[in-house]
Amino acid sequence: MRVRTTTMILLMVCLLGRFVSASENSGSVALFLNDPVYETKLSPIERSLAEQGIEYTIFNIFDDELPQNESQYSAVIIAGGDSMRNYIDWNNNIYQGGEIILRGEVPILGICLGHQIISRVFGSVLYYSEERRWHEVTFVKQDEIFDGFEDGLLVWENHAYAVASMPEEFEIYAKGNVTPLQMMKHKDKPIYGVQFHPETQGGFLNNPPGWKLIMNFAKIAGVNMSDPPLPEDGRVVYPY
């Protein structure tokens, strides 16, 4: 009898531990960082989340950090960078990060490389399209992520590759002059990809309009908000 009681207590403690672990992250954005420079510099996307009070948890994908269960988080943001490590390789083998995208169990926003990763995971290919400038993208389809905007958005472009053709499961939501496919969304799931960098600040844009798009995504996902705390270590923002 005593052994059975002890076993039941241990089981309850284990289950409670799992619940507490999940609830600690509930309401947070799982922020996937894809460039080792972010270990010593503050990424612009992290800065935009912190200053807007959007709660987030960092995963350094370049160090093989990935959530065991992405549904413990309210959303996933896949940041820019230069490596598709842990998502998909050039032989189209899909890894854990790519499987998270395919499942689409929580809202996902892919930015620049993240946008390209989403497209490749869903079967598209990339082509060379270098673009590094401030640029006005035009909305071609309505969505709640555009709440508070009119017909377009001024954003920073900084990429060498772009999506050649939209995956069958997606529709175009914004276009540009140099790189046509600037934003896409899955037809059935809240999975967004943007070629541009809505998070980037400029000398004339301390509070860039793209931050509102990030906030709208956080609201769609039901992410928790708090008083805007900047990261404590005082890292300098890494410029794109």
C-alpha cells in the first residue's frame, strides 16, 4: 500500500512538473534565431519584440536549440540569417525545424530567410535576387495582420535570394517591384512569410511601421504582453 501511494505521489509530481514547464512558456513567442552573430549582438527582431512588450523565448537554431513541443508556445517567429540548418538541406531532406513548419500547430511568421525556409519546406525553390534598400511593398489581399495599415508598407530589404514561385498551399499578400513575392500566407493556417525585414530601424525610422505588423501577428497568435523590458545584457543591435 505504501509503495502504491509513493508511486502515485511521484507520478503526480512528474505531471505537475510537466504542466508548470509548459505553462511557463505559454503565451510566449518561440523566436528562432539563425545566425551565430546573435550570440553577441542583439538581433533587430528581438529588439522589436522587447520594446513592444511582446513576450518571447529565444532558440539559437545554429546551436541546435529547438523546442521539443512547439505547441507550448503561442507562436513561432523564424528570423533572418544565412543558414537553413535544422530546417531543410539542399537535397530537400527536412529536419526538426522544417517539421514544425509543416505541422503548423501554432501561428508562424518567417522573416527573410525564414520566409525562404517556409517556401522551400513547402516545395518551392529560390533564385538570385539581391536587394538592399528601403522599399514600399504593396498589399494585394486583406488580412488582419494588416490592421491599421492602408495599401502598403515601407520596409527594409536585405537579401540575396528570393522565392521563385509560391507553394501551392499559399497565396500572395504583398508584392514589390524588384522582388515580386514579398509576402505570402498559407490558405488554411496562420503561417506567414515576408521577404522584407519589418523589424529593422533606420536613422529616420526609430519606430518603423513594420513593428505594427509584428504586433498584429502577436495579437493574432494571442501572445502575452508585458512592460517593454530590454534585454539585461545591453547587447548592441546587430545592423542588417
